[in-house]
Amino acid sequence: MKEKINKTEEVNAFLDKLNHPFKAEVLVVRDIIKGVNNDITEEIKWNAPSFSYKDYMVTFNLRTRKHVHLVFHNQHIVNVPSELLEGNYPTRRMVYFSSINDVLAKKEALEDVLKELIRLIDLDHQEV
């Protein structure tokens, strides 16, 4: 896959206008994701912030207003062991946050998932 271009200004503008009951949680989760690795880029995909590292990794699903919903849509996510990841889809896993306290309680597990996913992506890209 071609190198991803970081579109932070686009994401900032999107989030400035975002009207969502969990906006504060979205902002914290975004910071957690970006803080895992300096090479994580972001853009708007599916009308929501989306994050990549050499390939697409995870995107917010902002349609629901009952919680924060992350969609891990990289094929390697199915090989990441974590109780945080939900669903049994062929190439996807979900993560949900119900409050700011829930985000903070799951922060380390989310970081671990992202680090392992990055490790698997790096291995995949070495084989190419």
C-alpha cells in the first residue's frame, strides 16, 4: 500500500464540528491511538476519524450515539489476542467505550492491541 498522508487538520476541523454525546471520549481515544506510534496517520473515512499505519487500522463508527465504537478493519486484527476486542468477523473486531472512566480503564489494553497490530503489520510488510 502507498504511504499514507497525515490529514490532521482535516480531522481537527471535523472534530471541531462534531456533535456527539461522547465527543470528549472520542477525543481521548484519538489521543490514545495517536500516542502509540508517531507513524500513525489519520484522515476522515466513513465520515469519521480513521487511523493508519502502513495500512488501514481502525476507524470510529460515530453513527451510534449510545457509546464510542471503534472498528478495527485490518486483516491482522483477528490475530491479536485481547479481551477488549469483540466480534468474530473474518477481518474485523470491535471495541466499545461507555464513558470516560471506561476509556481510561481500557487505555492500556487499547494501547496493547494497537502495538500488537502494528507489529503484525510490520511483519507483513517485511515479507512483501
